[in-house]
Amino acid sequence: MTSGVHLTRLATTTGLFAVALVILGALIISKPTRNLQDFDQPFYVTLAYDLDRYGVFSNGPFSGVDDTETAPPPGMFFGPVYPALVAAVMKLDSRFAAAARCSVAANRGHRNIATCNAYDLPARLLNALLLATAVVAIAAAAACDPKRNCAAAIWRDAQQPPRFDFVIG
């Protein structure tokens, strides 16, 4: 039998994630759409482009080659998780993939960025998803009793699949 505490924790965590995702997603989406050349986006879009086109995790804009014409050498200047997520989103959304390809070509001087579709909705939704996950992680850490090993407790709880074999009554 599973205790009501585990089920309550699961429901609370799921509810917190859903609320955080909705609020953060609405706030992020409400901002004006930008092309993929703003802030640090060219770095991650270029890495995702190289993963998508060549299957190579490169150093992005610091690879020393024009990756619109030739495969870049492998590199590890950037961490692989976020670019891999952006590459996965490119596989799922062809419109976003086209905007990313156009952005990389514009970044390499092969076209004008004004001709590229300013479509960044999938990246914004990905950011909201990651931020909502961070909210849940912070809440889980805050709920830990400092007298016990919190990291081990969070890891152990995360490894247990939810059980619904409780008795109502």
C-alpha cells in the first residue's frame, strides 16, 4: 500500500509544475516575437543547426568554418543539453527549423536577417518548460529537512514510480 503522503506530494508537485508552466509560458509568450539573432540565441541555434544538419556537436560560431557550406569539426565549447533540446524542437517543428536555418545563414552573411521568419515560439515554450522544472526543483529542495541528506531523499523519491494501489475508504 502506498501512503497518502506520497500521493499528496505527487499531486502537489504536478500542480505546482502545471501552474508554473502556465504562468511562465503566458508571461514569456506575451513578449514581442524576435528573430533568432537576439541575445545569445545565435550560439545555441548554430549548435542546434550543426546537430540537425551534420550530426556534429560543434563549437557553433566559434568553430572557424562556415557551417552553411561545410561540416564543422566537433567541439565542446558549450554544454550539450540546451542545444540538443533546440535541435529536437527543430525536428518537431519544420517552421522553427526553417527560421533557425535562415538565422544561421544570416549570421554567416549569406542572407539578410530581415528576410527570415521571426518565429521563436517553440524556443519560448521550451524555456517555459525548463523554468517550470526549475521551480519544482527549488520547491523540492526547500521542502527538505536539513538534518537529513536532501539530495539523496529527492533522488530516492524521484526513482519511485507513482503507485495508485491505495485503498479508498
